[in-house]
Amino acid sequence: MNTSVVTTRVPEETLNEIDALSKEKHMDRATFLRNIIEKGLNSERKERTLKLYKERKISMEKAASILGVDIAQMIDIIRDEELHLDYTQEELREDLRGLMDDSQ
């Protein structure tokens, strides 16, 4: 995995909180910040994907693919977010065909 250095400025009180939380989690500052960034990116990805799904710009299958989950997990996410489940009969047929192909 290639990595790059990113520099940013944060208020001193934010840095103090970062240091306190990283110490509490027994992590160095860099590891803690990488974890926080990854969680934030995952949250933003989910929010963006659900927005596209809600606007019917992507299918449930595409949303699941973007989020790295299967259809059953995607249905749970949609339900948890209280979104309308936009799942056509044709999508169901395709998913059932895929399940039958996987079981053989």
C-alpha cells in the first residue's frame, strides 16, 4: 500500500483531545488519526451512497457493491436508515439467479 504524508493545522484544544483519546486507546497519534480518518471516510461513503440510492441514481446492487456488503446487509442498512426499499421484481429474479449459481 502506498502512503502519503498529509499535514494539517488543528486548534490546540483539538490536538489535546486527540492525544488524550489516542493515549486512552493505547495508540500513537498517527495510528489514531488514521483510524479516525478511515471512520470518517466510511461514514461519508455511506451517506453519499444512500443519497444516490434514495435519488434512484444507483441500484441497490450498486449501493451494496460500493459499501462492500451483500444484498441482505444492504436491505438492513436501508431499513435502519428508514429509506424506501426500491427493489424491483427483476432485481429479485437476478439476485435469486445469482444465489442459485453460487450454490452449484
